[in-house]
Amino acid sequence: MAEFGENIKKAREEKGFTQQTLADKLYVSRQAVSRWENGSRYPDLLTAKSLAAALDTTLDKLLNDDDLQNYPEVNPIIEYPLYKRVQTAMFAAAFVTNLVQLLWYIFFNLSENRALQTNYETAIQIAAAISSGLTSAVLLFGTVKSIKDTINSRAAAEIAIMLIGVEGLYAYVDQYLNWRNNDPVSIWSTVLNIVVYPAFIISVLLFFIRKKTYRPIAVYFCAGLVIIRIFGAYISSLISVFGTPRLTKYLITSSLRLFALSLIPVLIIYMAATLYRKRRLAKSGIGGGGDSQSE
């Protein structure tokens, strides 16, 4: 990548351009040009074509095969400004929703309402509070990185694995506590929990970390199973409390959790789809306007 930055700087100086002059020609910021030259970021492929034209050179002279393969891994997964704002909004919405639920668990379920709960119910609430707290922390981390525009393939994998891991551990604890309380536990739900979360983590690792251009079918499939599990558990519990005094409380707490948790696999699906497209375009060496960078 250093060679790419050196090529840009050399061609720019030969043309007598300053970084600002080149930035103005490409409708990007001077900081963007500086990042390209110091090796911390690539331009997207469409901008790279415009860059080559502005410097009266060819894309082949600026980018070698290694640069093309590294571009999707080094650059943020989502570069188009509108889509970046959507990604940030999704992270922020999930974070705020989890935080609200965490505060609910702490100040109502574990404080004012504790005297009315059995030991089993208290244990469930503590596990849920810990899960919401850890998930909120990871989502805040993701929100900050999205704002800073630093979610590349490795960062996306780290965020996804932490979120999947926290939710998977909570699902296992929840089922264990239900078993200890002699509540009926569906064999299908147990098998789904045991299989889907480890499989989801493995599929994320294999796709986001390995620089291979293949469709993230396994990521989509596991994310779909997680969404089905989330909605299935919500509907099942809703049916069990329907027509009882617990309905209002359930709608408040679980609806918030449903919204927050369902955003997570959707985010992972979107980042995987975007990275796949960038890798495919990089392999073919053809830029696409949908992810063009406008800094």
C-alpha cells in the first residue's frame, strides 16, 4: 500500500498539484488525499479512476494487484455517505434501546419490583441486565467507530463476534435457568441455540477475516436463524402472558429487546453484503458508483 501512496504523491508533484488542488479536482477533502498518500486509506475504485485521469496516468500504474485485493480490507466496509449514516443510526438506535432496557432492569425489576420476584425471576433479570449492559457497551463501541468511519472488515468481525457471543451466552443461561426452574424447554429451541450461535461466529470469522471473494451465504443463513429465534421467542412468550396482568410489562421490556436484538443480525447482513460487493469489484478491477467515497 505504501507503493500506491508513493505513486500518487509522485504523479501529483510531477503535475505541480498541491494536495488541496488534487482534492478540489476530485471533490474530496485534502485529508482524504493525505490518507491515500500516507498509506492509511485507499480511494474507492471509482474515485481511483478519476484520480488516474486527473494525474494523466492510468489506474494500472497507481494500483497493482495487491492494492486491489487489499482495498476492501483496509477501507471502511461502507463508504457511501448516506449508507454510512444509516449504519450509524442503526448502531445508535440499538445502543439506546439496550441502554433503556438496562436501566429498566436495574431501577425497576431489580429494585422496586424485587420483593415480588422469586429467586428464579431475579436470576433471569440479573442475566438479562448483564447481557443488555455488555451489548450496550459493544454497540456504543460500534457507534463510535461508525462515526469515525473506521469499521473495516476486521473491525466488523470483532463487533459482530462480540454481539453474537453476548447474545449466545444469554440464550444458554436463560435455557439453563428455565431447566432448573422445571419450566418446559423446547428441544428444537435448545438445538437451535447450541448450533446457531457458534455457527454464526465461525461464518463471520471465515467471511470477514479471510480475503476470499465468495458469497456470504453462511452469514445470511445464520443471521436469518437468529432473527427467527428472536421473533419466535418473543411471540411464544407473548402468547403465554396474553390476557394476564403481566402483558403490559412484557410489551414494554420485551418489545424494546426485540427491536434492539433484531437490528444486530440485520447490521451484520448488510456489512457482509457490502464487503462481498467491494471484494468482487476489486477482483474484477471495476469500480461501482454505489460505494463511491465522498469525503
